[in-house]
Amino acid sequence: MSPSGITPSRWCPTPEQVMILEEIYRNGLKTPNATQIQHITSHLSFYGKIEGKNVFYWFQNHKARDRQKLRRKLYKQLQQHHFLMKRHRFDEHTQFFHYFLPQHVPQLLPFPSPSHQKEGEEEPATEVEGGRTTWFGGDEGTTVAEEDGETTCRNGTLRTLELFPVRASWMKEEEGTSGNGGWMN
Amino acid sequence: MSPSGITPSRWCPTPEQVMILEEIYRNGLKTPNATQIQHITSHLSFYGKIEGKNVFYWFQNHKARDRQKLRRKLYKQLQQHHFLMKRHRFDEHTQFFHYFLPQHVPQLLPFPSPSHQKEGEEEPATEVEGGRTTWFGGDEGTTVAEEDGETTCRNGTLRTLELFPVRASWMKEEEGTSGNGGWMN
DNA sequence: GCAAATTAATGATTTATTCAAG
DNA sequence: CTTGAATAAATCATTAATTTGC
């Protein structure tokens, strides 16, 4: 590659360029027209080499991956579709409330199968999770510590603890896939 | 510290819990789903009182403040480049200028709130703050057209020369068409 | 050294966006 | 055009660090 000198094979956006593009996108411009592309390009060229097609492709890819991500999320949530029941509580408008709506159903199925790609949308190439290793006890969630009255706020018993498998399989789940199971009761 | 019997009003993570949470985060888990939150919670409960919502909020806050930190950093970079002051001379009579640049670029980076200066960073004192996003709100003289899609071609009043052929389908919302309108250079 | 006063961190809530379905 | 669900941004509130005068 790079036959003549130091010509990169493809556009390498600078952090500023990415940031500005994302901000433009977030502000509502999802598909710029030609004029907009031209102007965005000329402004971004201040931060590095860039041409119109880079901007065009960036918006196309960004929008596509946005939709893809959201669709995958919705798909996973549809897998657990049963437990979308309304509860009426005083805090039902809070963020974490919506997060815990489903009860214990996520445990029924260990996890979404690693090969559950929906039709054409994927790219995850996630290294497959190994055994599901339900290495957590029967703790059922909340407040498992004993109530000894001691608040135990930042008890200084800092010792070299062996971290439990923090790079275990379940952590490798992709970001943004926050399916809502019942983590709160 | 809270004396015995007094329940602290909020979760006070132990150093072990914080360490483990940070380790998990660093290893790539930014938004745990409900099942993951359950697992983390039940394991962290070994080190002290904790419940699911604490884990949930911890990740939310940690991720948000990570982003915030990074955004501040990039903001400084942008600031030293004087991006906000830079304007291209030929922009000022164009559609792009009116509906894109002046209102939106200044608020590209919602930098930290002016009330709380975190780590010795001074307010940039840019006076371009008030404008609310008037993306498509041409209420005054700029009401030439709905300016998405066919640009200025409604009445046949093509005022200036077209820098780009503004007609292609990819301008609408259609991204299936890979044919460019000749804007690629 | 020691608390009151002040400031910085951070846990917990609220508000605004976003996408897509109805 | 409205609504649901998810979540990021912004904000509120409380705890911890620290400064300060004695």
C-alpha cells in the first residue's frame, strides 16, 4: 500500500472532525445535501485533509449504524417481550424503573444466542461468549449484605483482593445492548 | 460518619467495590444490561451493602463523566484553533450559512456548566450562546423555500452558479443510491 | 490538632433526545 | 403526528476532602 510516498489509503478523520460531525448529526442533520456536504467539508478541512465523499460516507455510515444498533437493541428487547407490564408506582417515570420492569425472566434463557443476527444487520463479530458460567450465587439481586448497623462507608480494609472474573464472558457483551431484565426487585 | 443504626441516605461504595467497578468498566463494559447488573451486584455485595440501582447509576455516571472529561479536552483543542471564529467568506449568502453555521456550530460543545469549574479551566467567554436551534425555522426574510431537497429550484430562481449538481436522489433521504451527483472531487 | 467552613466528587433524579412503530 | 422505550445530558443533593482560624 501507499505506493507513492505517504498517501493514506483512506480518510483518517481527526478527533475534531469526528466530534464536529457527530455534533452536526446529533443536532438533526442526518442526510446533508450536496451544498451542506460541500460546506461541511470546507470547514472540516481546517482540521485535516478531507473531501466531500468522506463527509457523505460518514453520514451514510453513521446513520446506518445508528439504526442498526437501535434495531438490534429493540430485537433483544423483543426476545423478552412478555414482561412488558405496566406497574404504577410513584417512581415509574424514573430511568431505572423502566430498566427493571421485567421480573426474573432473563434468567429463563441464559442469554441471547450468540448467533441471533437479524437479517442483514450485523457487523458485531463478537467473540463468542464461552460458557455462561452462572458463577453468581442465589443472591437474587438487591441488598445482600447484612444490616449490622455499621454503615461501612469506605471501610479502609483495602487489601489485594482477587477480582472476580472481570473479563468474563458476560462482560464482553456489546455496549448499548442494555436489555432490561429484572435486576431490581 | 454515620453512627450505628443510622441509614446513610445514599450508597457509599467500599474501595473494593469501586475498584471492581472500575476494572469492569475499563475492560469494556460501559452499559451493563439487567442481567449483568444483577451479577455485578450480587458479587459486590460481598464487600458491602449494595443494590442493583447503585450499580446502574454508577455506570451511568461513570460513562457520562468520562464523556464529559473527553469532551472538555477536545473543547480546549477546538478552542485553540479558533474554530468558532473562523468563517468562510463565501458562506454568508448561502443556505448553509443561514441554517447551519451561526446558530449551531457555537454550541457544538456544551462545555461544562459555568457554575462549577472543575479543574481550573477558565470560561472561554464566547458570547455566542443564546441562539436556540432554529434549524428549519425560517420565519423571516429567509423564507425562500423549504430548503431541504431541491434547493432554490422552486421558482426557477437559480441565483448563483451551482457548485454542485443539486438534484441527485441521495439528497432526499435515500441512501440506497450510490451514484453521486458529481460532488465528489 | 480540631472542627467549622469551603470546595470537590459523586450518588441519585429529572429532563431532553432519539429512533421507530402505530 | 403521536407515543413508547431507552438513555444521554443536565441537574440536584449529599458525602468526602480540603482549607482555614484558632
